[in-house]
Amino acid sequence: MQDPHVAAAAAVAAARLRSGRRALRAVDYLRVSTEEQAKGYGIASSGKKTAGYISQKDWEHVGTFADEGVSGALESRQRPELRRLMEQAWNVPRPFDIVVVNEGRAIGRTGRAFWRWVWELQEIGIFVAVVKRDYDNSTPEGESKMRKDADYAEDEREIIRERTQGGIQEKAENGGYTGGKVPYGYRVRAGRLVLDECREGRDCAAKHEACALRRGRRLYVALRDWGQAAVVLNTEGHTRRDGGPWGGQSLRQQVLSPIVLEARQVFRGSGGVKRDHDGRPVNGDPVVIPLPPVFTPAEVEELRAATKHPVRTLQKARVYTLSGRIVSPCGKRYIGGGAILRTKAYRCQGRSKAYVGAPTCSCPYLAADLVEEQTWRRVRMLLGDADRLRTMAGCQSEAAAGQCDGSGERRVELDRQIRIHRQAVAIALGVAAKEVAARDLCLKESEKAVERQIAPLQAELDVLLDSRRELKARLAESDLARERSAQLVELAATVHRMWNHLPLERQKELMAELEVEVTFLGSPRRGRNGQPCALAAWFTERHLLVPLLTDEGWTIIEPMITHRPRGVSPRLVMTGILYKARTGTSWSALPDLFGCPSTLRTYAARWRETGFWENAVRALAAAESTPLPASPEMQTRIGCSIEPRNLLSSEQRGSLSTSPLPDHGMGRAFRFRAELEPLF
């Protein structure tokens, strides 16, 4: 195998030989970042410089690659045009001989990234020219100059880094501020971290960070609840560093920060510090920088003791009865997705990345209450219908019972006839044997003669035996059908008696026992992450009907309006909102006559917040009203595996059973699969 260094040298030599025979084919690569665009430096400016340089060298300009508004921190594969340039560079024959850039920063913010790119191209026989430095590596002299420049840049970088790191190390050892994010509760003064608090002897109306930490500690020790402590802190005017209100988690994070509790900061003490092969920090040993304490030692101990025994408020976990049982459009499964805007919802597993860079799906979120209610209702209706269950299970006991009427008498008669025929065969066999013996025949002929004489009687006996076997099979089938039918009838009765108001936990158990699988026929309806209509929810929570807005009704509620829409009739807005509630139409699909949907949506929310909406609807209570539209039935196919005996045993074992189930319904176990088609 050829050595890669030899191959690279050969490629460079061949490229230089070609360049000596004809003009080089040049492409230029242009890049400006978003910041440079804001300052007025565009692609056109860099393009003029590279094009002029190519013309000056008498090279043939064969193409341009430009990444506009792309950060130099991105890798080459993350920049579309640079990636395309590198892909074409590997084509054979090579489509160009040299790449021209205005400056090395076009490739990367660091010199190391630029030179690595230059040497990669040179290994495949493609040169690089830099306009600002006025050199290229298409000749040995130019390559030598570029390598010296690269070595000088690397040496300069190391010198600057060592000086910088040494200065920072010395500053840390002297207890100074080494840069980076200032811990909450502190500020920088004279190159050191000091407490952010009021100076002694001065009246100060400002809210300082150290004061907020001390107040937050006292509140938590008293309330034992970070959320409540944050609420009080916000009402007193304390804010986070970014000006936002405190939350329980953010307050806990700052008050219990190791820097605050231990009053010290460790420089180069984290796992991200660059280390050598022996594990020692490359740029200096860790330094502990003492800080002014926010809390006294006694206050720290009091806080630690309080956090060891917090007041726990148990929150009941949400129950998802169909988690993992709904097939999503992408082929994955829907699982319980927590709360989305305080609403229980299902999300598709395909939305989570299986690995870094893995594709994700765009399956919509599902409102959990709707899909769970409709699925449970359809399953309960099936299990409560004994006739439907018998049809699906294939045990039509009535037909089998009708066919077996009088089977008992028929079996007794068959047994009697079989007994008589067996006696007749035995007698005929004896008589025939005596007659044949008198003929003085050989043994084989004697046996055949006897068989011929008793053959008619034996044939009649065989017919009777076949009839009895057939009858026994029919009776067994009938008994099995009756047994299964009894189980299904008992199951249906149990469903009617005990499954009307089951809690979600029990519904989830039954869905698992039934192995329920829900499949959407077509894509599920897209909503705002599974959130139900807030307007419909408002009427549902208050058990109110949707009123019709008449002229008389408008005269009643018009004086109540708190916020009047600009440029549109408030009555038209009110009518449009009521129309949306009455029909269940989505905001975006409302008729154009009501105006802009976003305006209606805005005032629906604003009027509910100000109280006008509730006052207006209750004032219209005497007017003609209509109920909310029923939730549209989702077009789903539901599959379930039904094993009646298992379900009955489950109910008998469960705490929901108020009386023992009769044993006569508990026969042999059987199982069948039921498919519920959508209700079109």
C-alpha cells in the first residue's frame, strides 16, 4: 500500500506540473458572518477582492462558493457552500486547481482551523491562495512562505496563551477576580468580588443581590417552601439579575449555591480544566479564592437543617390510560407527555431524538382527555353488549341449542340400538361360525365366509356408532358455546354493573389486560399541542349554555364593555366569539364577516380576564341559548384481545367488586381478538 504522505506529495507535484502548462482554474470561497453583515460588510465586497486577485494572477475564474450570514465557529460540514466545495474538490478529474479566499477568517476564527483546511486540500492536489497575505502554495516558494506563516502564528498563539494563563493564575492566587460570570450576590470592585449590598452608613432604596439571598433564606426557613418564598420575595420587589421574577427553583439554586454557602470560589477546580497525561492542570494548579460570606455559619447550618426536612406536598401523578397503546402516523407510539399548558396530553415517541442528530417526526400532540374518553366509551359499549360479543367470538349458543333440542333422547335411543346390534352381531357370528365349520373349509375361507354373513349387521352397527360420535361432537360444541356464552353474558352484566364510573387507574389496568391498540385512520387533528379550546372549557367549567346575541341582549351588555376593539364593531366581535363557541369552529376557520381571527381571539381572552365576559354571558342567561357542540368522534380503529374468564377473575379479585361472582360462569378459558371500526 502506498504511503499517504508519498501519495500527497505526488498529488502536489502532479498539480504543480499541470499548473506550469496552463492557467490555473480558480474558485473563490466567500463568507461573512451576521455581525459583519450588520456592519455593512457583504459578500459583494469580498467577492470584488477575490475576483480582482484571480484576474491579476491570470487564472481562470470557474466558480464561486458563498456562505452569507454564517458563523465562523461552525465546522465546514455545517456550512452548505463550503461543504459543497469540499465535495467537488474530491471529484476526479478535479474541477478546479486553486481556492482563493480573502483572508483566513473566511474558513475559521482560529488559525489552526484554517491551516488544517489548507493542508487537507493540498493533499489532494488543490492549492489555496490568500488575498490579504498575497501568497499561495502553488509553488514551492509560496508553500514555504505559508508554512512559516503558520508556524509563526502558532508560536504567537502559544506565547499569548501562556502569558494570559500565567497572569490569570497569579491573579487567582492573590484572591482577585479571574473573569467569567459573577456569582449571584456579588459584584466586582477593584478587581475583586465583594458582596452586592448597601454600604454602611448610607440610605439605599435599591434592592441588592446579597440582601435578596438573605431574605430568601429567612423566608424558606420559615415557610419550608421555595415557591412560597419566591412569591413573597417578588411582592417585596426583589428580582433576579435579569429583572425577571423569582421562581421556586431559581431561588433554591441561588440560595443553596456552593459558592454562597461556602463563601469561596475554586479557580480551575472543575472537570473541564485542561489536564496533562498525569491528570495535573496544564495551565496551573487549582486555587481556592475566599469570598466575603453572605450568611453567618449559624445561618448556613440552620438552612442546611431546613433543607434536610422540607415540607413535602405530594402531587398526584397524572394517569395516562393509553400510554404506549396509540399508534402514531409515523409508526411510533404515543406516550403520556405530561402537562402542556396545564392540560394532559399525549406526545409521539418519534419527537425525541434517538441519538444526536437523529431525525424527529412532526406528529401532533393529542388531547388526552378526548382520546381516552372516546376509546374507553367504545370499549365499554362493546364489552357490555353480550350479543355482539357472541358474534365476534363465534359462539352462537341459541343456534347450537336449537340444533341440539332432543339430543338427550336421541342419544339414549342410539345407545339402545347399538346395544341390540352388538348382541345381534355376536349371535350371528356364532351361528355363522357353526355353519361354516360344517363345510370343512380352510381357515382363511372360513373367516371370509363368516364376515360375509355378518356384514349387513356390522354395517348397520357402524352407522349407529358414527351417528353417536357425531351427536357427541355436536353436544360438546353446544356445551362449549353455552359455557362461553355464559362467560360473555356474565362479563356484559359485570360491565353494566361495575364499569360505569371506574377511576383512571383501574381503566389503565383494564386497557392493559385487553391489550388495547388504537390506530388513527388518517392524521390526527392538529391543535395547539393538545390543548382544548379555552373558550369551550370556560363554558364547560361553569355549566353554561352559549347565548344568542339579539338586539335586546346587546343593549343590556353594551354598557358593560371594558375594552372596546379599535376599527371594528364590538358587537361583531362578540357575535363572532359566540359563533365560535356555539359551532366549535377553529379560530382560523371563522367566516370572514367577523373580521380578523386574531382580533377575536385576543378580545375573547382579554374580556375573560377583565370579568366582562362572565358578566355578559350571565346577563344573557334569559335569552335563547344552545349547548356546546359535542366533541367530534375521532376516526380510530380499536383492537383488543378479550379473555372473559381473566376479566371476570380480575374483577372478582379487585377491590371494586362488591359481591362474589358466581362460579357457574367461570368455565374454560378462551380468547378472541375484536376489532372496532370507526364510527363514520
